[in-house]
Amino acid sequence: MSWIFYAFVSAGAAAATAILAKIGVQGVPSTLATAIRTGVVLIFAWLMVAQAGELRQVTGISRRSMLFLGLSGIATGISWLAYFRALQLGPASRVAPIDKLSLPLTVLLAAWVLSEKVTWSVALGVALMTIGALVTLL
């Protein structure tokens, strides 16, 4: 299947995540809720690695890849902790769009760090999504 399929699956799962997390974080400290979620993700991910027969490949991962995957994990942890705290304090219908402001930041970083091209249609779409997210603040 193509990357587009998985991107839409990701979007759907992320939408469900926001609603499920908003319900689950009620009466639970946001850091504890994040730790529980992370534990479930950890177990699920390793089960998927084992099911795919990829456990032996762990030893072949380069130091550079491990460094960047580790840094990505730290960024994910910070993002999840902040997201759960925001969900605890605010409505999911406003928190989720603001969280998606990661989109323009990702496009900018991809252009700067990875030298990816930003077409006019991507720029327009990102601008419209950014405006939409910011309108939720009104």
C-alpha cells in the first residue's frame, strides 16, 4: 500500500487518540496518563516488531540512526506530555487543531534540513491549514 494510505490511517488514529485521551485523562494526572499511554505504545510497537520478524535487525542499526531515533523519541515524549496536559486543561476540539500547527513547522524543517521542495500547492495547503488552526483560537 502507498504512503498516502498510511498517512490517512495515521490521521484517523490521531483523531481517535485525541478523543480517547480527553476521556481517559479526566481525573488522572497528565504525566501519569502519558506514561500509561507510552507503555501501551511501547508494548504494541515491540509486538509488531516481533510479528514482522525484525528483532534481529536491532544490532545492525548504526549509531547515527540510534542517535536520531533517540532524539525523535525525546521530542515525541515532550510533545505527548504537553499534548496530554493541554487536553486536560482545554477542549479537544481546540487542542487538536493547535497541535496540528506542527504541520507548517514540519514543512519548514523538511525544506531547511532535508532540502525538500515546497510547491505552491503545498504552501497554499499549509497556509490554509494554519489559518484554520489559528481560527480555533477565536
